[in-house]
Amino acid sequence: MAPSRGPLPLARNLHVTLDGHKGPVNVARYAKGSAKYILTGGQDRTVRLWNASLGTEIKVFAAHGYEVLSVAVAHDNAKFASSGGDRSIFVWDVTSGTTTRRLPGHMGKIHVVEFNEDASVLASGSFDSTVRLWDLRAQSRAPIQILEEARDAIQTIHINSTTITTGSVDGYVRAYDLRKGELRSDYIGHPVTAVVPTQDSETLLVTSLDSHIRLIDTTNGKVLNGFTGHTNSSYRCRACFGHSEATVVCGDENGMVWAWDLLDAKLLQPNPPPKVHSKVITWTEHHPSDAGEMITSSADGTCKVWRHPT
């Protein structure tokens, strides 16, 4: 075997800028599979579908009455969910561009929606401090379960086959084991804005408003590593893993994209990184399979696709 040369450098060459939104872009998600498409949600109350390679806008999904804060794409790309200031979740059919259902019930803006693996269940987290679970196969518009343990707004959710993990402004990461009916709470001590698990679900990347990203052992809550250098104290930013989980990547409030080696938490060059957005970077997401691509969205009204130089 060839000696390891450490993680690949981050994709930092601007490929295209997606600038159709009027006002801040709050979220940018890759489609599933080969992920040739991107969905963005903005303060202009729209969700927009883009071709990531060409930078062209394919479709505008307009039904929200308030800003869009979250988008989740189903496993087969046939539908997606969006949420925001409306207090209802919108489920969309991608082909027709229309909503197939709207799920009311939350008492405040909905910061996050996420599907489970086969998109049969949708979870939503709100300013009202609750997480609601919705069975999309049932006709009922009532949630199948409400999780009420948080003491402040829910900002982030992740679902896998057995566990729902949530992050709240109350400073806790909570993991609900659905099979055992158990809850584990890990106190971070600062508002939690993002939780992203590794593929083996054994560790969790937690972004919080103390300009600190932590890698946490999901079995005991122990902090395995900490990543600092970026600025994140006021806005929801999102750290994620780089290609093959060798790096940690996060856009910050100064419009800079930071990267660290996962194992030793060393900042990767350039340090400090260049400013690539004029306002806070609201979302950072690495391409699910391509080593050389990632996206960032920002309050500056743009989403940018980054690639390695070919």
C-alpha cells in the first residue's frame, strides 16, 4: 500500500454561483444518488432546483408564505419536504412542482425537516421546542409521535433506522433509540445548530454557537476531538464531513470555509482560508460521492458549487 498523504485538499475552486434567490439562502441540499442536482431554500419563500454542473435553474417551487429554513430530499428524489416560518411542513412532488400534502401542528417556525431512509417517516423540529414524527403512508395529518424533552428551539435532526438525534438551543444533543425506547442526552453547554453522524453512526459531529465543533462518541457522549478557528456564535452554521470522512468542513459567519483533519483536528491550509461569501455561510454540504465537490449557501443571496481544478 502507498503511504497515506493525509486527507485530500478541499474543493476550493469556484465552479458556478447559483444566484436566483432574492435575499439570504438558508439551506442547500444535494439530491440523492449521483447528486447532479441541488435544492436551495431562501428567505424569498421559494425552493429552487438547480443543475450543479451547468449552474442553471430548472424549477422554482413556490407555495410557502414565509421564509424557507429547511429542505430534505427523499431517497428516490421523487419528493422533498420543506419547512420554515409557515408552521406547516410542505411535501412536494418534484416532477409536477406541486405540494402533495401540508402538515400543520407546530406552534412556531419549523427549523428543520428530515426523512428516514425510505421516506416513510418525516421528522420536524420547531421553535416550539418539539420534534414531531409524521407517517407519510397514512392519510392522517396528525403526528404519530411528539418528542417534548427539549427546553428550547430544535435546530437540527438526523434519523437513521433505529435512532433520532436532535440538537437544541438548550445546549443538548438528544438521541432517541426507537427500538429500546431509550433517550440519551449529552450536554454540550451551548446552542446546538447541527448534528451530522458518521456513516457507521458511532460518532457524531456537533456544531454549536461557541465557535466550536465537537466529534462525539455516540455510545457514551465522550468528546473525541474538537475543531476550532472559525467564527460561529450567532447564526446557524453547519459543519459536515469532507470526502470519505477524512476531514471536517464548516463555513462560518465571516464567509470563510474552514477545514480540519478529522484525526488530529489540525487546520488544513490555507489557514486562515479566503473569504468566499460576503455574509454568513448558512449551510455547508459535501457531495455524497464525488471527492472533488461541495456546496455552500449564504445570507449574501448565493449558493456556490466548489470543485477541484480538473
